[in-house]
Amino acid sequence: MSVTWYERKETGWRTIFVLLAILGVMALAAVLLERLGAPGEARRMGWGLVVVLLVVVLTNRMEVRVTDRGVYVRWGWLIGKHIPFSGIERIEIERIPWTRVGMKFSNGVSWFSVSPGPALRFRLKNGKAVVVGTPDPEGLLRVLQPLKPDLFKERG
């Protein structure tokens, strides 16, 4: 059984509120469509909004956990990523912009974040990277540094 050294759960409330505002405008458009005599389109649009709302609410949560084996990132309730210490080349501090909020995969980089802001980039020995957003990068670094002090290089 592994020991958990750090655990933090985060919900992206800012992102949820922005998306809810957009969905609210779209819901008003669906009501307008129905009043203009297009009930079929309005009904389909309404169901689409319900599905998008459920996806946003159910997946915009993230958990970061550090054990004696590595770092584990869980996105929503379905998707998880384990980063074993043996596969990490170095760790750097960076910031996640709005365009990278969510779970994204691009050019060998996996992004996990529920809001823009501070993050840690785990550069892996296989040339890929995992970027993990966290409002507490210093706390996460304080836990990681004694476990693997040779991994740290700050980006400048």
C-alpha cells in the first residue's frame, strides 16, 4: 500500500460560471426559436444544452495526489493519469492560459486544469510532458522536492 503525501481537489467554478452564462444565452435562443414557430429545433437545442451542462458539471473537477510512487492526476470521475517518478526528467513552474483550461492533448503535451493560473510541467524522459494546473504550486513543490530533489529546474 502506498503512502499519500499530498492530495488536493479542485473544482473550476469560474469556468463553470462562464459556461453557464453562455448556456443561459443559448437557452434564451431556444425559447425564442420555439416562440417563432420552430419547436422541433428548440427541443433539440434544449436537449443539447442539458447534455453540455451535465458534461461541464461532471467533469470540471480535478484531483492531484502525490504518493511514494509518483503523481496521480484525476480529471472528472473518469480519466486519470499516473506520472511515475521514474519517468520524470524534471519539473518546471509555468502558467496555464484560458486557451489551455480543461483536458487537452497537443504535440506530446497533456494539459489538465480546471482554471487558468499556476501549473507544474512534468517533463518526461520519453520527450513528452504533462502540465498540471494547481492553485498551490508551492505546496505541491514542497511535497515533491524532498521525495525527488534532482527533478527541479524553474523555468525562467
